Amino acid sequence: MTNCVEVFDLATIEKRIEELRKIAEQPDFWKLKDAQDISKETVMLQNKINKLNAVSGEIEELETYAELLNELEDVELQKEFYRRSSLLQKNIEEYQTLILLDGAYDTAGAILSVHAGAGGLDSQDWTAILYRMYIRWSESHNYTVKLIDEITDQEAGIKSVTVSINGDYAYGFLRGEQGVHRLIRISPYDSAKRRHTSFASVEVTPILPDNVELAIKPEDLKIDTFRSGGAGGQHVNMTDSAVRITHIPSGIVVSCQAERSQHMNRATAMQVLRSRLYERMLAERRNHMDDLQGEKREISWGSQIRSYTLHPFQLVKDHRSSYETGNTQAVLDGEIDDFIMNYLRFQKTTG
């Protein structure tokens, strides 16, 4: 019998593990700059192999159970068969997740930013709601969240916020969240209680390993320091510890004001800059390929990836995978795994 898990390229994974182990056997392995990354990749690939072997072995066991149940009636054996079948289904779903998360940096942590768009105070409030949604989701997955930069509005909401989300596969799960998110609701800021549409954009980049080489020339950087306006205590707010870095050739601007020292804020800001420059490099390559293939894609506030409708009905719909749910409160409380998984499957099937 050919089982469903054989679609995984086992030989390729085993070959890669062997390559990594040969590198790890070198006497000066731990002196290498990417030693920890190599070790981490080896463990993750081995976990894929172990999961595959466990699923394959359980399928063989259940096939034996099925043959026995065809020959005799055994209530206890039947109960055990269904119990283990249910467990197998869960293991296969976990295995399928590992297959879906096969991008170059899917195993890495993520840098996530939410920016208010068109919609005034409603948009800023919507940005704060989305930020809370991603924090709740991260906490449910036991990820570590660290605030990097936040610009709040005195009247309401958040204009922009950036956080790092650390944990295995954080970027792989979250990369599909990048894009424009639209909210339709009765505005709490409209005395006439009219329906408003608000927009916020989400940007997700991987936390790059140290061994990823990116040419960033010191003369291409403009570095400014300023007094922090966010949380962090009296020390942070009374010194010019916050750092803003402008990459002049690309126009990318990043800032960090969450740390107590200027040195730490600068290091964090550089980490964010590296990630965004890498993401821009990949985007330019994709756009070049689209041009070669005659494909044009317009990115604008109208090209939302997901809509959250709270009035006149309750619905959250992803416009790429077409997955939707009427449980809007659960989604806004961080239950977005179904949207994430459906997008990953959609991306896999559409290439």
C-alpha cells in the first residue's frame, strides 16, 4: 500500500542531514559562525524524519488491526483501532504542517510590523486590535514577543508598531499575514454611529541568521538618536537612547526605542534593517520574474488579503484561500491558525 506520507522527499532530507553531520564532525566546528544554525537545522530535519517514521509505522499497525477486525468481532480491538486512528490523524496533520513550512527561513523567528492606513482614528484603533490579535496568537504558541518600536496616538490607537516574535517556525506561520487587512464596523468614534471601513498593513520579515551576508555600507546609513516616547521607564524617556536608521539607497527607515541603551537599540534596529533589506531583495527578484513572465500585480490599499466584517453581519474572510468564519471574536482574540494553515495549503497548491 502506498501511504499518503510518501509524498515527502525522504532521500533529500536524509542527504541534507548527512551533509550537516559531516560539517559538525569537523574539529573546529563550534568556531564556525553558523555552527548554531547548522545544529538547529540538523535537529529540525531529524524531527521531520522521526515524524515520518512514526506516522508510517502507525499506518502499518492500523492496517494489521483492520485485517483482524475484518475476520472477527472484537469490541475492545475496535475501540483501540478508532482511538489510534484519531491519534494518527492528528500526527499526520502535524506532519503536513512540517511539509508546508519548507521555505528558506520558515524555521526562523519573525519581525512583525502593523501600520495604520486610511481611516483616521478608526485605522489607528484597528492597528491596535490587530497588534493585540498577533500578541494573543504568539502567546498561545509559547512564542516570546519583544517590543521594538511603537508610535501611539494621544487620542486613540497605534500609528505603527514593530515586534520580534521568537520561536521555531514563527516566520513560517506568519509570513502569509503580510498584506492589507480591512475592517468594516460601526465606528466608535462616529457620533452618528455610521459604518466605517478601516485599513492596516502587516509586514513580516524573518529574523536572519548571522551567517546571511548582506552588503550594507556604513556610508549608506543615516543614524539619528532621539528621546524615547514609548514605554520603558524613566531612564529611557529622559535620555536620547532611541535610534532611527535610514538606509539611503532604499529609503527604508527603521527605529528602536524599547531598550534601555542606545547601543542595544542600534543593534536591534540593524537586525530589523537587515531583515527588511533581505525581504526587499527577494521581492525585487519575484517582480523581475513576473516581468519576464508577463505578469503584473498591483499592490495597493484596495488589494486586501483579508476582510473582517463586524457589521451588518459577522464574518472574517481570507481573499486568497477563500477560508472564512463567522466567529469574529475568536479571530480577534488570536485564533488565526485556521487562516494560517489554509493559506499555506493554498500557496502550496497554486505554486
